[in-house]
Amino acid sequence: MTSSRLAILSLTLTIITNSAVAQLEFEDAPIGYHEATANDDIARLQRKIDAGEVKLEFDDDHGYLPAVLKALNISPTSQVLVFSKTSLQLRRIRPETPRAVYFNDDNYVGWVQRGDVMEVSTVDPQLGAVFYTLAQEKVESPQFIRDKGQCLTCHASSRTKGVPGHLMRSVYSAPDGQPQIGSGTYNSDHSSPFEKRWGGWYVTGTHGSMRHMGNVVTSSRRAIEDIDIEAGANITSLTDLVDTSPYLTSHSDIVALMVLEHQVQMHNLLTLASFETRSALHYDQVMNAALERPKDHRTESTSRRIAAVADKVVKYALMTDEYVLESPIKGTSGFREHFEKLDPLDANGRSLRQLDLNTRLFRYPASFLLKSPSFAALPPEVKQSIQQRLKAALEGEGKPAEFPQLSDDDRRNLLALLGPILKD
């Protein structure tokens, strides 16, 4: 190998190693997170506003909130209320004035009373989570301002799989909403023990004998074990806890919370699969050039990286390690009915959006985000690997013991529901 080739190889390894240590791989090629042009729902909405095709009406009570929800097709039934100080406008958030979050498959809108801005995050199939603010002041042409990195302090960490993503945190909240950080915090998803979910959130709905951390605060981080979980259980109205009249609804629906916590981590894993695959293939391209190998040469290391991230997606998508519900769940806002109607039923009356809520979240245990734009846009190398693993799991090939949660009926139903995805 020539000295110049050795120099290129050394420089390449140095750049990649330093980038990995700093956990900022997505800032460089091939992702270029902050330099890349976003093509998400908010970016498209802004282009329509600029072109005069969409006009956002300003509401005296809620600013642009109703108009943005309408433009993004987000139902108010998705409203959930978080009173812990765990977001950008933390000074305005406390148990008396919680932040409202509204969401659909790809968009999340945060609103606080008398807030200076609305906080909006969205999912870009190529970039993962992208964050925006919208000033709550009446102007002719409202502008969504893309975040330049502040949000990534929390939203690109181990809690989001190391990529720009979303997260739901459960905290022990002080009476003023300040998290009792020294007492621990938890990520919430469908595998989380029920008793560790929703600390710092309001929760409306019934859940039988199960208990969660929602609806209550604790005055001392030294007495966390004294948190009164009974006081927060099976609450169907927040009347005695907070004045909900400033909000679009009076609910913080337990079913919406369960769907939300599932989908944020599913999106993070899809982003991880995209980034990991693109980074691995880019590494091979650089090394192939440096070592004068064929351009399409793929190293064993790259193949292993792609296979490993595909396994993570499949296991989560098929609800592996899902917490088994001990009592039925019932919400209060009508979110369940809204959510289940979003997809048409097949000839046998089935849909990935149908909920169970007796022993598990979904009637047919697979993520509805397998039909999302983020999944469709995955690099072919990892997408095909996921498809192969899904098919093997559902046909009982390979290692079916990895998916003990799937009954024979589950496999048959999922093979039918995921048929178009597996053949794509």
C-alpha cells in the first residue's frame, strides 16, 4: 500500500473513532443531521404557509394550537398532561399548570399556558426526530423555527438509543414539579413495569389492581417509598387535582399514554436502524476506496451491525418483553375509538391498530409503525433483514423461542396483516 493510501486510511480511522467517542456520528456524513434539509410534516406545512396555501388562525385562548392540530390532523383526544419540569418551558410548568402534549403517528405538539412558544417535534424518515418552536404571537405568516442543537441535549442520548429521538420519562416529582433526580428516573415503553410509569404525569382512566406513579407528588427524595400511589389510582376525572378548563379537553388518557410510550421508542429504533446502516455502509465505502477494494465490498463487521440493529427492531416491533397487564385498562377521552379507526379493517375485520387492553396493548401484537413512512424509507439492506426476520418469527422458523409471547393464532393473524410489508 502506498504512503498516501496509508495516510488516507489513518485519517479515516481517526475521524470515525473521534466521531464515535463524541456520539455525534449523525452530525457528519452520511447523515449530516443539522445540514440536511428536513422533509417532515412541519417542513412541508411551513412551505404551504409560505406559499399562501395554508393560513394558521390565531386563537385568543390557545394561540396557534387548534390550527396546528388541525393542519397536522392530530385529534384533541390524544391530549396527555405532564406536570414535571422536564421540557423547554419548565418555568411555566408545575402541577397547577401542566404542559399538554398532543400527538399522532409522526408529530408531537407541546403547549403550556401563557407559553412564549409551542414546542413541536416531528419524525423525518431520513433524520429521525426534528424539533421546532412556533412563537405564540399573532403574525401574518407564522414561522416554525428548527432547533439548532439545544433539544439534542436530552433528545440524543442513551435514552433515545443515541439518535435524535423522543422519550417519555417517569420521575418522582416534587410539589412544584421539579424532578427528584436523586431518586431515579425511568424511561417508559411497553416493557416498563406498570408501577414505574407516568411519574410526573396526570393519568385519567381505570386500571384495576395495578398501580402507577401518576397523579401524585412527593415532598422528599429521602422518602420516595412513601409516595401515595393509592391516591393516584383509577382516577377518571382530574377535577380534584387540577383546573383543566384552560386545555382543549379535561383528560390525560391512560390509553393515549400507553400508545405514546410504545411509539416513541419504536420510532427511535427505526431511526437507529437507518443511521446505523447508512453509517456502516459509508464506512465500507471509505475503506474500500482507501484499500482499493471493489466499491460494493461489504465487510463482515458491517453485515453484523446491520443484522444486530434489525434484530432490535424486530424484537421491539413484535412486543417482546411487553409487560403483561394484570387488569383491564379503560380510558376516558375517546382516544381508543379514534386510534382504532385510523386504519381500515381487512376482509377478516383485523387491523394492527386494534387494541386489547386486557392483558396487552395490541390485539395483534405488532407495532402499527411497521406501516409507517419511517419503515418504508429504511435502507434496503436493513429493511430486507427486518423483513426476513419478521417472516421467520411469524412462520416459526429459526428460533421461535425468542418470541414466546406469540401464540399460533397471533402468528397467523400477523402473517396476514403484515403480508404486504413482508413482500415489499
